[in-house]
Amino acid sequence: MAELILTFLGTGTSQGIPLIGCECTVCSSTDPRDQRTRASVYIESPECSWVIDTGNDFRAQCLREKIKRMDAVVYTHSHTDHIMGFDDLRAFCLTGKKIPIYASPETMADLKRIFSFAFDGENQLPGYILPEPHEIWGSFMLGKTELTPLQIKHGRAHVYGYLLRRNDQRLAAYLSDCKEIPEDVIRQIEGTQVLIIDALRHRLHPTHLTVNEALEIVSKVQPGQTWFTHLCHELSHAETERNLPTGVRIAYDGLKLHL
């Protein structure tokens, strides 16, 4: 029996796919795997369930996946495509239950500034967001799952990826937005069962890994399986996946992994 079920809520870049006004081959594709909302994953364990990032499409993603339980929220960073669904967390606070929010000190400061109405203590009623902030300074537990923050470079920004571990087994590493992976992080995630990693496009980009750059990381980590995420509209699901090595696949919205 799987210890964790990981659902890709979204696998697209900051604008989503299709892009507004674009008529390229991917944006016009009838393959549902080419329709990508903003990157996020939902994780269910026997003890609790949580989401990593609440992007602009968070409400629609929850409705699509029929999500009814949310015991915590974990953030990678505060770019708009990862936090702008924050207000939709109110659906999980209707009973007056507070919802733990985990983020780096920098990301937490941004959340408190942008969504001050949720943190200022003036709206502490059921139906409003009732956040319980937890700044991340190291590994922490959600149920029996240990989450280890992995500091990675996303252009000039330092953001977090996460290693998920249960019973001393490295089940998954989630690195949705990155350009550089430090060697100490490579060592931490080496041999993980599942690697989920940014692979924006083939052309170079200043803040995201290309497909070839992501494959270089895969060769160092040597995971059991790899799933590319945070794709832009320059990558067709079917065509890109056809040219990937064995063990490397393209994630798509709604995909479930049983870990």
C-alpha cells in the first residue's frame, strides 16, 4: 500500500497553458495533457494531507480533484504563480479550524504583507482564512512524513524545494522552480524514489532549467523515476516525452503518483 499519494494539481509555468491569445501548436492542442495550470502538488498521507503552493488556479484545481481536506500548506517561494490562490484556503477554515502555513522567513513576510487581512487578527471568524504561520528553519513533520527544505537557485531568488521522507526512505524530491541545484542538495536527494523537477523548455532561460539541464541533474541524482513539471507552451507533452530517456516522463495536471 502506498504511504503517500501525490497529485499534480498543476504542471505549467507562470502564465499557464494555453496562454491568453496564443494560437501555437501546443496552446491549440486537443491533448488534455497540454492544458496546464500553475504548478502545485497535493499530498495525502495516512495521517494528514497538504498542498505545496497555492497558485492562481488553486480553486479550480481543488474542484477538479474534489479536494475536501487540507491540514497544512507549504510554500516554495512567493512568486505570484505560487501564492495567489491563498484566499481560496478559506474553504478549509469554515469550521473555525486554523490552517498551518509553512514557509521560509522571507516568503512568510511576503505572505503577511500581501494577505495582511488574513494575518492581522481582525478577521478571526469561520469563513475567513485562519492561518497559523510556521517559519521554516529546518526539517519538520507533517504526520509521519518528514519534509526537508532544499535551498535552490531560481535566478536571483533563493527558493525551497522539498525532500519527502518516511521511515528513513527518500520517497520524493520536489523542485518546481530552479536554475541551479547545489551539490549539497544533490547529495541529499541522491537515489530518491521520485524526482519532480523544473524543465521549462529547450531554449536557455535565466531562471529555469531547460530540458537538457534537467537531464544533467537527473544523471547526478539517479532517482528511481523522474517527472518534469513547470513546462511552458514550447513543449508538447507527446513529442517531448517521446524523446526522453527511460525513466524520465512528463507530468500532467491530475496525474497521481502512489509512493
